[in-house]
Amino acid sequence: MNTQMHELLPGFRLRAMREDDLDCVVAIEQSAAVASWTHKAFADSLSGAHDCDVVEQVADGALDGKVVAFRILSRVLDEAHLLNIAVSADFRRRGIALALLNQMEVFCEAKDISMLYLEVRESNHGARELYGNQGFCETCVRKGYYQSAAGAENAVLMMMELAPHK
Ligand SMILES: CC(C)(COP(=O)(O)OP(=O)(O)OC[C@H]1O[C@@H](n2cnc3c(N)ncnc32)[C@H](O)[C@@H]1OP(=O)(O)O)[C@@H](O)C(=O)NCCC(=O)NCCS
């Protein structure tokens, strides 16, 4: 996302994802109830045109920190799609995802994005509450969108209109 390294929350810094973050990122993905992205999917995103960022916990003055969250965004013309976001299980309910969404909104508006989209599993009530609190509206259900060995699950499509600077 071309984010400069900057403080997202006290003690937590946002920076662009690097290849040497991938093992941590995959571990965070796997801590989610239903992980769907593989190592290759993250590597492809990183080498492709997506905006890939991580949040790291940093001690005072330290150069490197522990990666505790990630966010992957795709931008096409004036639309953006939040492809994936997750916070390490030990760091949830501290406002990290909310801060990531806030920063994403500001970033997208500065890039003249007018519409943000995402899909979320119908059963993922925590994430749906997070997005709803942030101003996303549920627009439709995509039946059987998520396929896994455990069976198919519907996706809820959510969107949010932004106020681009143009
Ligand atoms: C969903 C997820 C990203 C939220 O991250 P987080 O950093 O814990 O979220 P925040 O602390 O910023 O939560 C902000 C608000 O969102 C809502 N929220 C977040 N997680 C919630 C949960 N599990 N249950 C209910 N509400 C939740 C609450 O309103 C919360 O405010 P509160 O803590 O003051 O009640 C995290 O639980 C996660 O990584 N889950 C696994 C991956 C995933 O589901 N990603 C989303 C895919 S679409």
C-alpha cells in the first residue's frame, strides 16, 4: 500500500509486507477459525499488484518487531477490495483491525477510491460486527462462495462508499 512505516497504535507500527514476513503471515492466517489462503496465495499477492501490509509490535527504539496482523487490498481504478485481514489470536480485541480499517479508508480516499468492497463468511459474526461498526453495509449474499472440505459456506458482500479527495 506504499504506507510509510508509521505508528498505527501506541506500540504497533504499520509497514509494507516483505517476503521474509510470509511465514508469520501464514501462521496468523492459520490461527483464524477457517484459514483459506495458502503460502503461495500470499506470495502471489506480494509479488503481484496488491497492497500488502503488516502490523508489527515494536519495543521502544527497536528496528524490527513481531508481526501481529496483516491486510491485503486490491485497487482497480476507483474501486478497492479488501481481500484479507487478520490479527494474531493473542492480539485480538485491542483495536488493531479497527485501526487498520481506519487507515485503509484514509489511504483509499487519498488515492481517489470511491468504493470499498469485501466478502465475509456468513458465520463470521465478529468480523461482520467490525465491518458494520466501520460503516460497511451488507449488500447481498453469495451462495456457496467459500468451498472447503467442511462444505460450502455463503459469503456476505459488504461495501462502503468513500469521499475521495477529487
Ligand atoms: C476479525 C478480526 C480481524 C478482528 O480483529 P481485532 O483486532 O480483534 O478487532 P478489533 O479489536 O479492532 O475490534 C473492533 C470491534 O469490532 C468488533 N469485533 C471484533 N472482533 C469481534 C468478535 N470476535 N466478536 C464480536 N465483535 C467483534 C467489536 O465491536 C470490536 O470492538 P470492542 O472490542 O470494543 O467490542 C480478528 O478477529 C481476526 O483476525 N479473525 C480471524 C480472521 C478473520 O476472520 N478475518 C476477517 C476475514 S473477512
